[in-house]
Amino acid sequence: QVQLVESGGGLVQAGGSLRLSCAASGRTISSYTMGWFRQTPGKEREFVAGISWVGGWTYYADSVKGRFTISRDNAKNTLYLQMNSLKPEDTAVYYCARAIGSTVVPGHESYDYWGQGTQVTVSS
């Protein structure tokens, strides 16, 4: 079993940056594909970015492409999401998750372990 704990969220002005971290414990995440999702009240959890465990291929939602960067530090057992040029519409609770399979897929049902989430609020 793996425990995932997100941190790094907060309040930032539009155009600013934040870096989210997802620290894993219990099991290594180095051999797993990982993803970041976000959710706002009344909406479904939305795929943001993913990174495969083989090759480190990265994938992004169109809404964040060119602004967000997903990365991992296997030595620290930690996943990151660097968010630049933030917009008010990026406001959400952000979650990291471990994929069931080896490929990055956008559906939240394809992820089995989730963190508790960290709030990101972008003011205009």
C-alpha cells in the first residue's frame, strides 16, 4: 500500500507560480505511472498531467500545456507539478494519484491510490 501526501498549494495572483509536491510513503512510486488531477465543487475530477514510469513520458491536458510541468524524483519518492502563468480558472483542489496501468490515461478510474489534495487558489 502507498500513502500520497500533497503539499505546496496556496493563494497566488494570476500570472504567478506554484510548485506542488506529492510525497509517497509505504511503497516506491518509481515503477509506477503517476498523475495529477484537479477538482472544483460540482465538477468531475479532471486530468491535469501524467508521467509514465517507463521512459518518463509526460502528457498534459490542453488547458495546462505549456504552463505546467510534471516531474518526479525517484530518489526522494516524490512527484512534482510546477505551475506557471497561473490563471483564475486553475483554482481547484489538486490531487496526485498512482495509475493502475503503465500508460498515462486521463480517466480518474484508472488510478487506485490518491492523496488528500491541496487547495490552489488563483486570484485575478
